[in-house]
Amino acid sequence: SVKIVENLVQRTPEWHDFRLLGIGGSEIGAVLEISPYQTPLQLFLEKTGAIKRKDISKNPNVRRGVKYEDHIANIINDYFGDHGTSLCGIHEEYDFMRVSFDLVSSTRFYEIKAIGDTQWEWVKQHGPHPWYMAQAQYQGIVAEKLGLEGKLVYWRQVETPEGTKEEVMIFDVVISEETRTMIVEAAQKFWDLIERGVPPQADPKRDALSEIEMTDEQLEIWTAIA
């Protein structure tokens, strides 16, 4: 069964230390090269301490999620009649696979995204973001022995003439054997690079910086990698 980590509060220094020792759910998108926020090389440099961890606390989606996380737990109760708790877990076989569950009950785990109107319209048109679904699938793999049903839940508040209302979109987290193998193998390969200190290939568009833009420390790091 998944190893449960007790009394670990998200976004505390202890939680960041826990994440540093493995690949988190929000990082698997970078490993799979589908994240719009981070490349594999950027994640590698962060994990190995070559660059500082990117501060995303001011990201509007992150701030929205933090502000409403307790309220959203109540939304889960309203829509599913389900109660749960947030917790952190480690895969029983792969110690580097480490996740923070937004909410886990006896039958389900929930990954909850509080998003704005632009993203809401995108999801309505295209379906769940691939990197968010991968995050939820990764969580499901970590907790697979528990046999939990997974739900990716999008939530937003909308101002109407009648007042503020709430909306949710719910997607099932489906993990085929092919998807499981692909995610686990990618995570293993990336963590092996971390342990050997071998950086992944740079993205020529997203990882390119001119020498003028670099600090002395960055230039030294990138010169060593090159």
C-alpha cells in the first residue's frame, strides 16, 4: 500500500524538503515534457540545487486554490457526499514518486483545480489540461494499491446578476496499463538522471538564454552543462 506521511502540511519548509527527495505530482508534467510552466532541464536544475525553486505563490491559480481550498473540500461534500482529508504519500516501490493529495476519502482521491474564466472556457472546449490529468494519474499510480477512484475537479466562482454562483466540471481519472507504464518509466528515467547528475536535453526554445541575460552563477552552471 502507499506509504502515508503523517502531519506534513503543504507549502511548509518540511513539505518542500519532502518534495525535493522525489518527483511530485505537479512536476510530472515537466518530466513528460507537457508542462507549459517548466521544462525537464529547469526541473533538473531545481532538484539538484543549481537554481532556486521557482516561487509560484503569486500565480493567480495557485493563490485562488490556496484561498479556497477549505471551501472546495466542502464542495466535494456537496457534489459527492464524500468526506476526506489532505495527505502526502510515497509509492511503496518507487520512493521517488511522492505526491500531495488534495483530498482522499475511503473510496476516492480528488485533485482540485480552482481556475479563472479563461481557463474554464478552454477546458469546456478541449477537456482537462493534459498536465493536470497527468498529475492526477500520477497520484493514482502512487495510491494504486488502495484501489481508489480518481476525480479531477475544476471549480470556479461566477458573478451573475443574481449574485455569486459556483460551478464545477468533473473528469474521471483513467489510468490504462499503457499510461501507467509510460509515466512510471519516464519518472524512473528522470530520477536516474538526478541521481547521476546528468542533465536532460535542453529545450532549444524554452531553455535558451543569452549570456547577457544570465547571472554569473547561471553562466557558470550552463557552461558546465554545455
